Amino acid sequence: MAKKNLSEKRYEHTSNVKKLAVELARRNGVDEDKAALAAYLHDIAKELPKDRLLQILRENDIMSDNALQRAPAVWHGIVAAILAKTEYGIEDEEILSAIRCHTTGKLNMSKLDKIIYMADMASYERNYPEAASLRAHVLENLDRGTIEGLGMSIAWLKAGGKNVDEYSLAAYAQQRQQYYGGAGVSF
């Protein structure tokens, strides 16, 4: 499925996301097959041209979750979930949710949502300075690692002068509240 639609570099990334997602699933009592499938499909729309992404979003307005009002950088996750359902026959809402929110997070993230979000952010080929420590943290504690990952992503976007998706801000605030009781830094 994914290999025929992705460049070699993107497919390598997808394979690394799948490897980490399965390990995280095993450590957190989540169905490893669901994690593998969600990881395998998470970036199937990543390399589509912007006009094709727009077309798919418009054609699937009900499933698009108001994507056109959000930054184009997050569209590929939403489109990947649409394609997983319409072209690959995936009906499992947990898998579709994990694919859909893998770039931003969302309110009420399931364990599988967190696994795919973090496996994408900390996959084995990632080499930004904090990648190895983030990977170690999420392998140790999925909830705390997800908070760290969401916080890092928000901080990077803000430092780069980019808009932060409202889903990321809401996910970060909720995850912090649930884990720490609301103490600490907010964005």
C-alpha cells in the first residue's frame, strides 16, 4: 500500500514509524497490528501536491474536520485518514483517528493516537538534537513523552514564527492537566 505511493526516503520514515509504533504498542497494551497499520498509512498523503490535497478535502467535506480552515501543513494527516477509509477500506475509527491527528494531536487522545503521534515525531531516523532523548522518554512513559513531544512541537512552531494548530494547543493543555493536574508552563 504505502510503498507504491511514497518516495524511498518517506517509505524509510514510514518503516521506522511502524517499528517504534509497534514497540510502543507492546509496552502500553495496545493492539500491535492496529499500531502497525496506522503507522504504515499515516503519511500516504504526505507527498501529494497541494491541489490534490485540496481536492480530496473538498470532495470529503464531512470527513475533513474543517481542515480547510487549518494550516496546510496538517492537511496530509487528514487526507491520509480519508484515503485509508475510502481507498483502503479501513473502517476502524481508532486507526483512522490516529492517522488523522498524527501531526497535531487532539483532545481526548487515545493510547493509539499518542503512539502514532510520538512514533512519527521520534522515529528512528530522526536526528534533531532532542530526538534520542524524546524517544527514550516516550518508551519509558507514553503520557509524559506525549506531553514533552506536544510541548516541543508547539515551542518549535512558535520559535519559527509559525501558527500553532488549535488542536495541538488543546491536546497539550489537556494532557498536562490530566497528567500533572494543570501545574507548569502553558503556551
